[in-house]
Amino acid sequence: MTSTEYFIIIIAVLVFIVIFQVAKASEYVSVLKGEKKSFAQNNRINGFLMLVFLVVGLAAAWWCNNLLYDKTLLGVPSASDLGEHIDSMMWITLTITGFVFVVTQVLLFWFAYRYQTSEKRKVYYYPHNNKLELIWTAVPAITLTILVAFGLFYWFKITGDPPKGAMEVEITGHQFGWEYRYPGKDNVLGRQHFKLVDPSKNNPLGQDWNDVANHDDLHPSEMHLVVNKPVKLIIRSQDVIHDVGLPHFRLKMDAVPGIPTTLWFTPKYTTEEMKKITKNENFVYEIACDQMCGVGHYAMRGVIVVDTQEDFDKWMAAQKPQFLTAHPDGVPPGNKSAAAAAQPQGEVVAQAEGH
């Protein structure tokens, strides 16, 4: 924190102490002057303080917004096309709720000051008004229904079918990290089974090596996407509920054990472009776990790199299929015995003598 911020905090503490001392002094005055005079005096002081709290509170809220706005995601444009709609909904919601908040708070504190107890004014008994009840029930209900309808519309769009030609990437969460898988040249992700998960045998995703579609699947250490190309994420979990949070893309989706979930979006800016937009040379697109998943939840962070098509193709060409990492000889375990039986007898004997 800067010295200015420390100074402001000290001032706030001193103001609180002063108010507390004034309140205590008022109690002593009540003993000396009598209860009725003390009540009237306290009433005027409290009414005045209501106005002070109103002005100071609104000013503080505005000051905090100005101070911290650039440190929030609101100051950074959405990095996906669908995220722009989420941003629009957010701004509409903030505008409506912000307007209601300011109006209600101003009226609350002003009424407390304006209609404080006075011997010159009698209380007006106003128990019920059907029209007023209808208005303040119907208007919020209609407004919230419209907001929810827009939310459902974009939810079904995000979780629906992506455009033709969209790339597919599988992301799997576990305590406490993310695993990524890309289909190879066949553009098909191979079969998996939870009983086959064995990181010690280079099979952290439980891929069935007897499925030929698995032989060219890639398992990189970070996710790479192509700018302006739709991508469908197939989301899984190996243990507890996680949540794939993509804050810069304004998207998130639960990773549920045994139930694959999906979402799709189109990245708008490469990582290099986003570095210039944010004026941060160290900028990276992050994958956060937005669901409390255990003691290591805080460290469950992944990285997305958004490339041009050319850079992405170079990166893909440099990746090695996970099948070859697990089986350098290129033969799945179920076929090794058959492969050995198919060899000429002399070659088998020669291999045995060589060992």
C-alpha cells in the first residue's frame, strides 16, 4: 500500500474515534441535562450524521471504483466473442442495480434526517397501499425475468453445438492440476476408462491404447488455441468437482466426475495482442479452478496460449503423441504378445540370445 492509502486509513480511524467520543459525551450530557433534552440533542446529532454517512459513503464508493477499476477485469476487453455478450449483461445488471442502490440509499438517509422526531409534527399512519405493493413487486420481478431470459439464451448458446470446423480440446481436472488432450491427424479423441489411469505408466488420462484413435492423441503441458477459430472444450474431472474458469474469456463450466461437460467460444486476441492491450509483458491467459476442491485449490492454475494459425501449426508439429511416450516401441501392451508370436522363430531366438 502507498503512503497515501495508509494516510486515508488513519484519517478514517480518527474520524471513527471522534464519532465514538461524541456519542459517549452525549451520554454524559444526558445525565446532566435530563433525559428529554438529551434525547432531542442526540436525535439532531444522529440526523446530521446520517447525511454525513450518506455523502462520505457515496464518495468513498466512487473513489474506490476509480482507484481499483483498472485492476479488475472490467477494465480489460473480453477475449472471446461470446464473452462480449456476458460483459453486456454485466454492465446492464450493474447499471440497474447501481441506480436502485443509489436511489434507495439517498432516500433512506435523507428520510432519516428529514423526518426525525419532532414535537411540531405528528406521525402519519400509512399501513398499506395495494398499488404501491404491486409496483414494487412487479417491476423488479419483470426486470429480473428479462435478465434471466438473456442469461439462459447465452447459456444455451455457449453449451450448444459449435460452428462447423471448430477445433476440439479436452481438459481434465484433478487435485490439483489440469491435463490437456488434442486429437491427432484423425481428428478423433481416443477412448478412455478410469481404471486405466496410471501416471506412473505415462497414462494420466486413462487412455485405452488398444483404441487406434488414441495413437496420435497429444497430451501437452499447456493449452494452445487459434485466434478467431472456434474451439469446443470437453471438460472432465477425475476426482471431485472442479470448475474451468476462463476469466479473460468471461466463461466458466463445472468439471464433474463421470459427466463430461462442454462449452465453446472463439478467441479474439492472441496472447501477444493481449500483452499490448493490457500493457503487461507478462500477461497470460489463465485457467482457474472456480470451485473449492481441497487444500491445494489455490495452486490449481493452467495456462492458455492463443496463437496465430501459423504459430499453432508449428507448435502442434513439435508435439509427440502420448502413445509413443508410453510405448516407445509403438506397440500397445495388448498386442505385444501377438507381435512376438508373428516374428520368425529364428529372430525370436536371436533376440533372446542377444539379451
